[in-house]
Amino acid sequence: MTESRPAGLLEVGRFGRPHGLKGQIYVSLSTDRDERVAPGSRLWAGGWLVVESAKRMADRWVVVLEAHTDRAAVESLVNCTIWAEPIDDPHAVWVHQVIGASVREIGGTERGRCIGVVANPADDLLELESGALVPARFVSRVERDGDRFVVLVDAPSGLFDLEDDR
């Protein structure tokens, strides 16, 4: 499988080593959306793959892929990054919607564009082009403005003081 990756896919995990002799392979998800490995879901790793079955094994999954009936068939997938189409969930905020979005306080003050999301044990952080870091817990909602997104934050007093002093 060597197709170029289709546009718009999101990284959702990584294939590990084969498990057993019947085409099972370990999958570590980098998302909390377990439906990524639900039967019938489509994954991309150099070409499209369809999940036939999956079961949780501690902190990862053992997955069987359609048309992959033995160990040799899945060995080429070891350490491959897994990509998938975005999930349509109107109640979820996705990283790909936040990066590049305008960040605005509830009161209307523009704070700039989000250039990244930093994984942090306490809370993910929105990194703004100004260098400001905004904990995700302060994101009130994400709105669509035409083809762009606006992140509305309900930030506590003082969060942007260092930025304002510049």
C-alpha cells in the first residue's frame, strides 16, 4: 500500500506488532474515541483498511482487519501511523478546528490566532501566535464563521496580562 494520504485525514493512532498468527495486530490510539476501531470503521495507513473486529487489551487494542488473514499480511503495518476521516460530532471540539482559528474572549477582545495545541497533563493548552498559552478548560465554545472557526474563551482575570504589557 503506497497511495498518497488523502487530504483532511486526522492522525488517530499507530499500529504495533502482530498478535498471534491469524492477522491480529496491536493498535495504540492517540484519541479517546474508541469508535475508531469499531467494526466497519475505515483507517488509512498507506491505503484504506476496514476493521473487522477489535478488543481492548489493557492500554491498547487487538484489531483484525478485513482481508488480512495471517501474520504476514499485517507485518507490513507495524509502526505505521493510522489516519482516519474526522468524526461528525457537533458537541466535540477538534484540534484541527482550533489550529488556525481566531481566539476571542467572551467580552469581544481579540487575542489572535491559535498556532498549536500543546499536550499538557493538567489541561491541553492553546498556543497563540503572541506566545500566550490558554488552558483548554477556558474554551467556552467554538463557532464557525464562514469557512473559519472562532474559539471563544472565558478566561480568568489576569490570564493575558503579560501579553497586554508587551
